[in-house]
Amino acid sequence: MWLITGCSTGFGRHLALAALAAGDHVMATARRPEQLTDLVAAGGDRARGTILDVTDTATIEEAVAATIDAFGRIDVVVNNAGYGSVGAVEEMAMPDLRALMEVMFFGAVAVTKAALPQLRQQGSGTIVQISSMGGQLSMPGFGAYCAAKFALEGLSEALAAEMGPFGVRVLIVEPGAFRTEFGGHRMHRSATIEAYRVSTGQTRTAIDNMHGSQPGDPAKAAQAILETLNSDDPPLRLALGNDAVDSIRGHHEQLRTDLDRWEKLSRSTDLT
């Protein structure tokens, strides 16, 4: 029994289809539930659709209650709803940053918190957080987006330890560039300051040209997530895509290099 946010497009839709193909039950959600008509029809009596706006607590609670009412339990909660953002830190308007965090971080936390009592009481279940390779490393122009993903991963790592004694798991999914609406109309672009062309211009150009050319297949990503959930020993973090694996590994190696290089000074700061 799945509860998935952001099912109108992208990973959310592909995960819903993959879960239904595997014989599972799915509560698909979106801010505009009319966009789910075909998805719900394809699932027959194993699919339901309802409104869920991650910035609206009432719709979150109603969606969780509707899932329990329809299926009797929740086995998998997927926090997928969100959008991209590009702009240098100085270029980012504070209201836009707050709006981004409201959806990408606080919204995911609100859905998680609404579902946790049910998962804890039934003694099983998994929270799937759709993060990004940008949840572990950041790039020029992606500071706001990556800040939201960093925050979600930090909270989720603690959550995994907190919920382990209750039989509830957490899976943080870190995709690279996949052929979804990310980079298209679901990408917020800040106003520009000409001086930042030197550091963020390449990022903006890549975003403008990436839609429809991303290497990742979201249907394969959905199948990989299902395979991981069915594993007896799933990881806390699952990178998806060659670019994600290479980028995260390179970042870890840089962190290790810096830690080793400055270890003596770092260790010299304790009271003696």
C-alpha cells in the first residue's frame, strides 16, 4: 500500500505505475487530482487518487486518512513532490527561497510526520525520500535547491535511526539527471546579476538545454527503487544514474582528501 506525492509527472507517476504493475495498491496524489484520472483508471480497484498539496496541512492529513481508510494500512510513503531552482545565492530572492524550502523540505517533513504514527503503530513501513545527488554535493547556481535536499537528507538520516526500533525504514534516493520535467517548466529561475555569468552561466545554459536530453530513464529508476525496497538489507542512500554515482564518489574522495590533509590541525583543537 503506497502513498505517493507528486504523481502528475516524473518519478511520482513512474513509481505509481511500477507499484501497480507489481500488484500493489497505490494512493496517487497531486495538487490537481484531475491530472491523475488516467493513472487511477489504469490501476483499477488497486488505485485511488486524491488531492495533496504539501504546503497545506489539511490536505496532507486527509490524504493519509484516505489511504488508511481505503487500504487499511500504509507500507510505503514516497515524498516526491517538488521542483528545481537555479540561481546564484545573491540572485535568489528570499521569498522564492522560502517558497522552495516550504515545498522541498517542510512539505516532505509534514507528509512524513503525518504518516509516522500509522507506521509506528503497525510496526513496519518505509519512508522514501526522493532527494538528489544534490543532497550530498552542491554546484554553482544550485545552492537553494541543494540546501533543501541537504536539509531533507540530514533529517532523514536521524529519522532512520529513530524509527529503526519500530521496524520502520528510510530510503533516501539520490538521482542524477533523469528525463523528467526537471529542467523544463518545473524549474524556477532567479533573476540574473551579470557579474555571476562567470560562475553560474554554464549551469544556466546546461539547464536551458537539458530538457529532453537527460540520460536517466525514470521508468528504470522506479524499478530500481522497487528492487531496493524488496531487498532484505537495503541501503540508507541509493544513488541512481552514472552521473550520480560518479559525482557522489568524487565528492566523497575530495572530502577524504581534505580531512586527511588537515587532520593534524583539526585534532589540535581539543583541550589538553
